[in-house]
Amino acid sequence: MTREASSEAMRRIGLSLKSWRAMGGVTADELAEAIGVSRDTLSRVERGDSSVGVGTVLDVCGEFGLLDKVMGAVDPANSKVGKIGLLHGVPKRVRKAQPTVAQDWRTSMNWYDGSFVYQIYPLGLCGAPWANDGSSEGATNEDEHRLLKIVNDGWVDHVSKLGSNCVMLNPVFESDAHGYDTRDYTKVDARLGTSEDLRAVVDAFHAAGVRVLLDGVFNHVGRGFWAFQDVLANRENSPYAGWFNIDWGGDSSYGDGFGYETWAGVPYLVKLNHNNLELNEYLGTVIRGWEADYGIDGLRLDVAYCLDLGFLGYLRRIADELTEKRGEKFVLVGETMFGDYNRWMNDGACDSVYNYEAYKGLWSSMNSANMHEIAYTLERQGGDRPWDLYTGKHLLNFVDNHDVPRIATQLSDKKQLKPIYGLLFAMCGVPCVYYGSEWGIEGEQNFGDHELRPALDAPEWNDLTEWISALSAARLTSEGAEALCNGDYHELQCQPQQLVFQRSAGGKRVIVAVNAASEPVTLHFDAGGGRATDLITGDPHALGGGSQTAAYSTAYWLCER
């Protein structure tokens, strides 16, 4: 390890330990006294000073019950290198008896790795009013139960037919307007329906073999949040005043007579104070209640990149608790935009995070006829070089969502929709499709993002939808499924409008060939074999002597050897 890498590791460890201390409500003086060091030494630990002795760092870990995790991390049997060494140390006649990757790559404990996620923004899809007046006055009975539209108008069947095995529902609980300004975490939004309606939707998806993630908006709340309303009424005397970062000597843009921290400077989004243990315990109770009441399978964590790392670790412990209870993975998918995703995606935080880095490269490579842009990203993220960042991890990949323009609007040439989705379903990670985009609806990003979150009637089916369904089948149920879901990544060829790469796992090898050009192209690359089968069409394919690709196409070739 270089000196720079060592310093960065110590910095991250120190920051995490400081967050653990804050989460536990322990002062620096108290912790320093408990482990028998000076206040200055503890400060150096939390700053990531590499001159501090390892023993002192371990003492701090021990105070928070983290020592077992640390020792597990340095156990050779828990490392990739160690596992390889252990396997190689087994005699060949015995080695065959060891479990293979093919036998355990998609168990109940890592089901998410073999998923195709379908995203629904219920407040939009179901046609809810943009503002919540807290009542259903004047609404028809059907309008009072808008959430059931997902079941009654064929969306569950559509998701299943498309091949998705996991649906992500954006906010469904009582909020002021768009869902990310929560009023009450325990009540389904009056504009959508009732708790019984939400349970019916989750049950319908489960009956179709589709797992369900709910949106956990825990970084901030709306001004209508019941606890903040109590603070407005009772000021310093409110028992919930510590749930927020309040400046009693200041004032807000609303003239409240006190100031408060907001998210991203938005005055109606009130930042939560996750150094308050009572607040965190309340949110933990909320999550446990969602799982018990609705049977959900995990959470999308809104703006996870803004969450205190100590609080994120707390959420991980709750998820692990629910995983043990359920006997299968309770998944945490964090919304992230920039930086090193490993900060939020690790054993003590999220299972997966949003891949905005690749999102930009996907559409930009198409628009600029520069496939080298996305090729660089894919290699950097999932390659086999020591410096590649996320190899073996499963980021959430997408070409659009409720916060960015629809991909049919973003692309200069709409005929490139098929190759971009072909690339999405073949790259390392987990593909996610946003409702309506699978048949090519458009939408520009304007104030309020309403155009990105439209009300839709029954789902549609066209050539693009059929194509995505075929991609899903190839990725999740074909002979090449393990390679496409969990395999390594190796680039074979890159040209301005073509990209060829290989995914391998479990003794299977799939070559992916993307042609985003308007003309057929014959590709020449080292295929490492002569014969293959196209996983999408079922047709045989000869790899030797050049491989012809149609205009605006993607091929998944399962190699015979």
C-alpha cells in the first residue's frame, strides 16, 4: 500500500469512528477516559493521523463493539486472495467437491445481484394531486384509492411480463407535495389510499414473483412533519427539538422566529439530526413496521450520500436484523451521485448504490459517437485490474429515472434506444427501468419535474418493450444468466460506435457486441473460440472470420467454450 493510500484509509477509519461516537452520544472526553488515552490522542485517531498506534485504534473499535468486524476483515479466509489460496491448497480430487459459483451465485441472501429493477413513482403514475391538502374531499371513491391502479390497470402483470423481479416504489407515505417532504412515516399518503391498499399492492407483486423496495426518505422531512410542527408550536420546550439542527437565535424564510438546517438550501425541506439517538430509534421502529406491516424486501435510501455514516451503519444493522428474521436479504440501495461509491457501498452500509457515473457515459457515448467514454467507465468500475473500483459489486444502473430527462428525450437518435438498453442489461451491476420508458415515452426536466413523473393509464407494449423483455430473459433465465449477472468484465474491442466485451462466470462466457451505428458493421476481435449461440434470438453464431452486427443492435453470444 502506498503512503497516500494508507493515509486515506486512516482518514476514512477516523471519520467512521467519529461517526460511531456521535451515534452513541459519547463525548470525546468520555471516550478518551474509557480507553485510557489523552483527548489529543483521540482527536488524532478521528482525524486519521497515521502516526497513532494501531493498538489505540483497535481500542476505540473495541469500545463500540466493532473489534469482531475488524478482525473478520483481516482474516485471510474472508479475503478474495485468501479464498483463492485456500481453494488452491485443496487436493485436486477434493477440489471438485467444493461448492461452485454456479451453485450459490443467486441464493436468497444475494437475490438482488440477479435482479432487474422496475421503478414506479406512485404519486405520478397514479395521478395524485401535486399538493396534499390532507383530505380526499370531492374525490371519487376510486380517487381515494389511487394506489390500487397499479393492480387494477395491469401494472403488476406488465412488470412480470417484462421480466422484472424487483419493483422500486418511490415515496408512498404522507407528504406535503412530491413525497420527499414527509409528514408522517406511518401513514400512506391520503392522495394514494390506505395502508390496506399498499399491502394489496405489495401482495400482488409478491404473488407475481416480484420483490418490493420502498423509498426511505430519512435525511430530511417536510415542514408538515408532525414532530417539526410540535417544535413550531412549543419551540425549546418541544420534546422533538433535538431531532433537528435549530438555531434559536436565528430566523427562517417563513418567519418562524428560529432558524434550522435544510437540505440543499431548500427552505421547506428540514434536515434531520442523526446525532439524536431518540430520532434514530424512532426511524428504526418505522422501518421494522414497514417490513412487518407490508412485507417489503428492502429500501431505496434517498440522498444516501448526505446521510451521516454512523446513521447509515445503524440502518445496516437494522437491515441485517431483518435479514436474519426473514431468512433472505433485506436490501439497502443508496442514492449516490458522485465520489467514491465504496464510501456508501460496503458491508457496513448499502448493498448497492446508484451509478450516476455510468448513466452519463451511457447516453453521452451514443450522442457523441464516442463509445470510448462508456468503455472507460465500465473498465474502471468492473475490470480485473488492481485499481478498478467496484469489481464484484452490484451498482444500480439506469438510463433515466424520476430526476433526469427520459432517455427517449436525451438521445439525439431515438433508434439508439435498443442498443443503449442492450448495453444496460449486459454491463456489470443491476439494470433499472423507469416506468413508461420501456415503450419510449419522452419527458424533459423542468421545474418540479412533473413531466418526468406523469400519470399514465394502462401500460403499453411495442417493439422496444418486447426488446427489453428479451434482454431480461437473456440476463436472468438463460444459460448465460450467471455470466451476465455476476461475471467479470473484459473489453475485447472499442470503436467510436461499437463496443465488444466479455462477461464470464461459472464456466460460462458471454460476448456482448453493441453497434450504435446506422449501418451494419463487421467486427473483428479475439473471441477465444469459434462457435456461439445468440441468447436473444437463439440463432447459432460463428465467431471466427468476423462477426456481423446489424444497425442499432446488441448481441449476447454464449460461447461454446
